[in-house]
Amino acid sequence: MGAKEERLKSQGAKDRRVSAVAAKEAKKVADKVTGKGKTQHPANTTIPTTNTSLTKPDLATIGTNYHPSISLTGLPQLNPSGIEAYVPKYDSSKFVVADPLKFDSNAPQITKAQFEQNKQIAEGMIYASQSYGLAADVAGTNFQTIGKVAKAYTAGITASTDVEKANGAYLGYLSQVETNKQAFVNLRVNEYKTFTAVETAPHTKLELDSKLELARIKSEQAKENTTSAQNDLNSLRLKLGNAQNG
């Protein structure tokens, strides 16, 4: 057999060995992917588990009227609608005089002499003279009352200012409630993002481990090809040397 035939025979054997190795490695990869091997996952590809129980947030339960219940230890909870229970009751309508010359029977009572003056018209002149005196007294009292009314207006304006401050504080409370709602929604969204990241991590690890395993297989195939080629070259050199010596 000539040198050419020997080279062709050696090359054929080399091709068969490479094909066998490639088929063997390809079967290993296929078994690992389909789970038919001894282990379901390649080395170091077990899905990690933790002791923490994850609950998938339900974003569908969050609505515009949803207000989370928040209770801080040591901080009394107070709602503006419950403030009335702490404030003394005051009915200002009981202190209104519709007609200063004809008091209501439920208003502060007049003296018996004044009542008799109105009843006994027949005594007119005497009681009329006294009535002028009373009118003068009323005039003096009226000026005092005007001053008191002015003070009442001042107190009313001050009270109105305080009421508006209370309204403003209540609007601030409502605004803070909406801010808390938005913060609560953002919290739920961030929890959902965390849940998604944790659930995705094991699958990403499996994907990266599979790429690493394929790279290792290609490296082993390259080493096998190099070793086979070196062996064929050594065999050819040995045969050429024997032929020359013969």
C-alpha cells in the first residue's frame, strides 16, 4: 500500500473519530436540555430556594378610593369628622334679639314695672314720663350695646378667620391623604418589580449555565481534534521512517 493510500485511510479514521466525539457531546447537550440525563440540570444550575415566602402583589385591588390603614405606635389616630365630640356645643341663635322693643318670651325677662306700664295705658302721662326716662336709659344702654355689637363683630370676624384656618387645615389633611395613597401605590408597584426580578433570576442563571456548558463542549471538541491530528501526524512520520529504513 502506497503513502497516498495510507494518508487517505488515516484521514478517514480521523473523520470517524471526530464524528463519534461530536455525536457523543451533542447527545449529552440534548439530554441536559430535555432532562433525560442523570440530572435534570447541569452542574451548579439548581434553581435556588429561600425561606422567604413571596406573595404576588395584586395591583387590580388598588382604586382611587383605596386608603390603607396606617397605625403608628404611640400616635393617637384623629379624623376631622370626630373633632365635634371634643368641642363644647354652642347655639348662637339663642342670643339673637329680633326686635329690641318687643322681646321674645324666652329672652331675658323685663321688670314688673315695665310690664305694668305697657298694660296700664290709662295711667299714660305718669308712666309715659317715666317711659321717657327709661328711653333715655335705653339710649345710654344702646350706645353700650352698639359697642358690644362691634366687639361681637370683631369676635365673629376672628372666629370666621379661625374657621377658614380649620378649613385650610382640613384641605391639607385631604391632600396628605392623597399623597399617602400615591406613595402606597408606588410601594405596591415596587414590590411587584421585586417579585418579577426574583422570579426571573433562576431562569437567567439556567440560560447562562447552558451557554457555559456549550462553550466547554466546543473546547473539548477542539482539544480532541488537535490530539487526533497530532496522533495521525506521528503515525505518518513513523511509517515514512520505516519505509526509508526498509
